[in-house]
Amino acid sequence: MIIQDVPPAPPAVVAPVPWDLTVGMINATVQLDQPISDSQRKVGTGFLIAAPGPGGEPRVVLVTAAHVLNVMPGVEARIGWRTAEADGAWKFTPGNLTIRDAAGAPLWTQHPERDVAVMEIAAPDAFTRAAIPMGWLADDTTFDRWRVGPGDELMALGYPHGLSGNKAGFPILRLGRISSWPLTPIRHFPIFLLDFAVSQGNSGGPVFWTPAVDRLPGAPTPDHPYIAGVLVQEVQGGGEGLELGVVAHAQYVREAIALLDQPKT
């Protein structure tokens, strides 16, 4: 019997797993709230985008639904930062976010046609690093390029009724299917419907695609995850929620961010 030396197998190349991409979105999503009485508070969801300024300087932009901020009458809202501790625990460490000036004027920028608001903010280092690159925002060609259609799955993050996934303040992840058609061109179809349970507090949350969700058979696979849009409304009929969310296309987030760099009038 001849025994041959077998060379060791090369180390395996470990590709990023889909849930890592989902965790990235979770880390970039925050709760927004403001007390309006001793027993009530307005609650919404926002997420962070790394959108360099006009000179290329680093900038973190908070994205949410415009109505989330519009219904908060106070000068300051609370933003739900989270802090990792040395033993692996996480702590909910919310901070104050000034959303209006001393005269009560909004400090955010709203898209002129859509329920989308953006605001440059100062974020803790961990959240600055967690902010999602601008390139992950879908544009007005994304759905056509990747043949996105009704029945495709997308994920959504938010804080339904102000609830979080745990005491550390992480958002709750939901999964839904696109349930409207046509989806483009977005100048004619600026919003689309997503089939999932929507509640107050979900508004302003990101709706996104990662390889962890299903696509229609034969559809091409995008080369990176993308944010498809912002949840702006719950569909109701007969005074009841129909478990349908209204999503504004992410192109309007891009357009709102572009407005940050225009001279204020």
C-alpha cells in the first residue's frame, strides 16, 4: 500500500451571510419619540444614512416620515441610542435631538411632494459607523433593473406602538410581500404597498431587501442589499387596519438629501 501525503485544504473563504446584512440595517435604525402628556407620547422610527456633504465631508443623515416629526410639537425629541457594554449586554441610552429652533420652526428638510424628511445630526461614534451608505438607497431605476415585482419579499423595521425587540431598544423586524402593481415609473407610482402588519410607531422605518428574502423565480439577484423605501402610512378600510403598509420609494430619500445642500430660503 502506498501512502501519499495529502496537502492540507486551503482555508475556506467565508462569504458574508444574509443575516449580517439585516443586522446592519437593525443597527442603523432608531426609535424617535416625544412625550405629549403624562401618559402619552408620539413614537416613530428613523434610520441613518452616511451621506457625504457637498465637499465630501462625512455626514450622518436621519431619515424618517415627515409626519413623525410634524406631530411632535416640542423643540426636542428623544432618539433611541443603544450602547454595547463590556460583558456583551446592551443598554438603552436615548439622547435628546433638537428638531425645532427657538421659534418653533422645523430643523428638518421635507421632500416637497412626499412624506419623507431628512435631517443632518450628530450621532455617537457607533451609530456613525453603522449608518448605511448612500449607495444602498434604491433609485428610480432599481426596481426595473432587478425586475422587482408583486410577490417579492422585503423586510421592514420599526417600533409598533412604541415597542422594541428588547429592553436595549432594538427595532422589531417584519417580513412582507409587495402587494401592488405597477411599481414604476415612480413619477406615476410614487408609492407601493407591502403586505405586513403595520401599527403606529412603524412610520419612518426602512423597507429593504437582502439575500435572506425570496425573489420571484428567474429574477436576477441584486449585487448588494438596498433600501427600497420608507414606510409612511398604514392602509385602513372601514376604520380598521388592513395589514398593508404604504411605502414611499427610496428615490425620494435621495432627493430630500440633495435638498440639504441647497441654499435655505
